[in-house]
Amino acid sequence: MSLQEKLKKEVERRRTFAIISHPDAGKTTLTEKLLLYGGAIHLAGAVRAKANQRNTTSDWMEIEKQRGISISTSVLQFDYHGHQINLLDTPGHKDFSEDTYRTLTAADAAVMLIDAAKGVEPQTRKLFEVCRMRGIPIFTFINKLDRPSQQPLDLLAELENVLGIRSCPMSWPIGQGDRFRGVYDRTSKEILAFQTDGEANQKGRLGAIQVSGTDDPNFVKLLGGPRNDEDEAKELYQTFKDEIDLLELAGDPFNQELVNRGLLTPVFFGSAMNNFGVERFLQRFIEFAPQPSARLTSEGDVVEAFSPQFSGFVFKIQANMDPAHRDRVAFMRISSGHFERNMEVTHSRLEKKVKLSKPLNFFAQERVIVDEAWPGDIVGLLDTSGELRIGDTLCTPPAIEYAGVPRFSPEHFAGITIKDPMKRKQLQKGLEQLSEEGVVQIYRQRGMGDKDPVLGAVGALQFEVLQHRLKAEYSVDTKIEKMGFVHARWVTGEGYDADFFERREDSRALVDRDELPVLLFKSDWALRWAEENYKKLKFLTTAPEVRGTKKKK
Ligand code: G4P
């Protein structure tokens, strides 16, 4: 097989995605079940260990203890019927940070996991916005149908009203809570019966019963449940039938093109804990989710995944993964071509050659050297000289640069002071390096240079992380004082009067590291007021891309 044929085959069999959800929706549980299908059972244990430790996390030391595990699960790779699945872990819970958003820039699709009782929750909404910005396909898994749930039609309405995305149910639930009888697969016309006695579901062997359609005379007989209650079966069937008729009439049909553009989400119902509906979901996901797709360079050129030119970009940097070595690992998503260990590539921003001699994969607690990898894969690069930054492109010639990994607007803000004024230089250096890694963002007062910066973070815990690392790695003791702002927006457009916003009680006008204007707001109201009164301005949640950063070091 020629390299080109092999490349095509490897691209076609890969699916790289992330799960987006609010804490407690069941992401760990779903991940664990997905891994079981891939035969990666030893990893499933690691995922669970993380879930168990989660609640005890109260400070940074705890996070660091956990780190081995959460890092090891940065990417979970498993095979399923000849497909290679790369599941990117998006930090959630207390370690929710900009990394969570950035990871989505390396995914080709997202699985949106929703708790059937709670519907669309805030963290899901934020992550959804990032997916929408990228226009990637989103597949929805509505979980915990074995518990009292919202009405399924209401959940679909919520997707549309809160997220503004149309939906196409691929399966439909029959009953819920303790009257949950299973789901009807609309494509295969099968009833997947929910069995609570464990065995069948645990092994993923579902009672799938073929019917001729929802009018099948035997349908209702299959819904009697453990007590074989006829009245209950009729009632459940009637509700199901009314809903499904409505869907047939007024619902959106499946449309691959709209799914690909992220405008329509295929919806599945199930129960991750009971391993119910998970395998069917995985099968359909593989069928309808995209293989690694083309990417745009900052010049607007399209690079196809199966282009022979190797290229990849850094979307995440993690320092001190191994406290004994104080190392720095850059995570690179491969976008095109064939990756081989020891290959020499161009670092486009620095216009220099680098040799990728120790590419790593992270399995459980262990690092494994990668000999080769393909588009869609993620490899860790040991970056001892600190030359890699988030957004950097590495490629074989000619040099290209992918459109950058955006910076996302933080929601927590703080000022920072040092206890020992002699350490000002170390503080500067520490802040600069840690902000390049994306721990926090730094905003400055206009015309004030480095004096009294304002720090912004997506997750509040990031300030603790910053403080701890400044002390451990730069020997600087700091004091962090939270500020009462809740939104940051990059401002573009005509007629922006920074002084006006600086004078107001409820906003501040600052600049970011590229001197781009940023406004901080103290409340939702203050932001809305600005948006409504300054229609010529744009208030952006991600930083506008700065061109010509090529030579910047
Ligand atoms: P997360 O990673 O999204 O935060 O969620 P996680 O999987 O840890 O699940 C959160 C809780 O929801 C867990 O319960 C888990 O067992 C439960 N759960 C997940 N899927 C389902 C489901 O389909 N049905 C039901 N009924 N519960 C589900 P926990 O009590 O917090 O933890 P555990 O003691 O069960 O581990």
C-alpha cells in the first residue's frame, strides 16, 4: 500500500471528538462505557478514579495529586470495529478552565451530554457556544432516562430555545423513571428494551426487538414491564405514539449536510449508568460523525487531512506534568499528513527547524513514545526549550500557519500584588510564561505598562493554580484579590471611547497582551446596556486574531 493510500485509510477510520456537559450529567460514566466497547477496560478504571477523587478536591495540592490521572486521560484512544476513536478529555468540574474551551478546537465533533431531568445547564451552554463558533457537528445524548425526567419534547424545545439548534431524534424514549421501558430506534425500527436486571445491559447486549413500525400491533405488548401491566403498557404506548406522530409530522428529518455544519443535532436517549443506548449511540456516531476534516490556514488556504504535507497545531500546553522533572508538554493535534518520530519539521512562527524526537502518548499513568500518528491524533511533545506556544503550527515545508487557537473571554477577575517588592521581575516573567500557557489572561491599564495588571480566568480555581505555580516555579509569594467583574469583551468597531467606559462605575477599559481594547463589566445588565447603546461596536467573546505575529517571540 502506498503512503497516500495508507494515509487515506487512516484518515477515514478516525473520529476525534470531545464530550461537552455540565458536571454530574454523567460524562465520566459515559466515557467509561464507551471505553468498554473499545476493549480499553484498564483505562476505564482510571476514569472512575478521577470521578471518585473529584469531590474531595479542595485546593491546588489536591488537583496536583489528581493531575497524573486527569492528564493521562487527556486523550483516550480506542478501537471500535476497525475505527480509531480519539476522545479528547475536556476538564470540567473545578478544573474548568480555558483549556476546556481550547480542547474543542482540536475536535472534529462534539457529543453534548444532557441530564434528562435538568436539561441544558450553564457549562454545557458555554461549551456549546464554542462548538457553534467552530461550526462542528454536535451529537446529543440525553442521559438518565431511568430517573424521573423532563418530557422529551420539552427537552428538544429547550435545545432550540436555549441553544438555537434544531434537533433530529434518532431514537425516542418510551416512558421514563421507574416506568422507563426503553427506546425506539427510528432508523432500524427496533425497540431497544430497557432491562434493569443488570446482566444484559452491563454486557451491552440489548434486547432489540424488530417491529414493522410504531403501528405494529405487537408494539404495546412489548411494553408491559416487569409486572406485565397491560393498562400501564397502553398508557405508555399512547404517550409514545402521540409524541412520535408529532415528530413525524413536525420534526426535522435527518439531514447529513445540516449535521455537518452544526445546524442540526441528532439526538439519542439512554442511560449511561445502565449502559443502555450507549453502543447504539457509538455506532451511529461513527457512521454520521466526520473523519478528520480540512483546516484553514491564516491565509485562508484549505489544507485537507489527506494532503501529503505533514502539519499540526498546538492547542494545549501543560507544564510540570511530572513534578520530578519540571517539564513542559505541548499537545499537538495532527491536521494533515503522516507523522513519524524523529521527523524534522518547521516551526512556522519562529521560522526554524525542530526535530520531534520524543513524541508521547499518555496511557493511564504512563508515557509511551509514539512512532507514528495520523490526522486526528494528538501527540504530546516535550518542549524543554519552551519554544512552543498555544496556536503554533508545525509542518513539513512549505511553512504554513493555521488560524490561531482563540482566547476566550474569562468570567473571573483579580488583581495581583507581591509580598516582596524585590521580586517584581520574577513576577513579570512568571506571569508572562504562565499566561502563554493559558493559565490566566493578563489585561493592562492603558498607558500604564506592566503596572497593576488585571488577571482574567475562565474558571475561578485558576487563580489558585497561578498563585501556587508562581510560588513553586518562580519563588514569588503573591496576594490575589478578586474583583467584582463578571464579563470581559474585546471591543471592535467605530467610535469606541475607552475613557467613557473607564469613567463608568460598572465597567473598566483595559487592553490585552496585543494591546487590543477589552472592556470588563460588573453585571449582565452593564454589558447589555453597552450592547444596546453602542450598536456600532462589537463586543466579542473571543479575541480577534492578530495578524503578523510571525516574527514575535
Ligand atoms: P460527570 O462526570 O458528568 O460529572 O458525571 P458522572 O459520570 O460522575 O455521573 C454523575 C452521577 O450521575 C453519578 O452518581 C453517576 O452514577 C450518575 N449517573 C450517570 N449516568 C446515569 C444514568 O444513566 N442514570 C442514573 N440514575 N445515574 C447516572 P454519583 O452518585 O455522583 O456517583 P456514583 O456513586 O454513582 O459513582
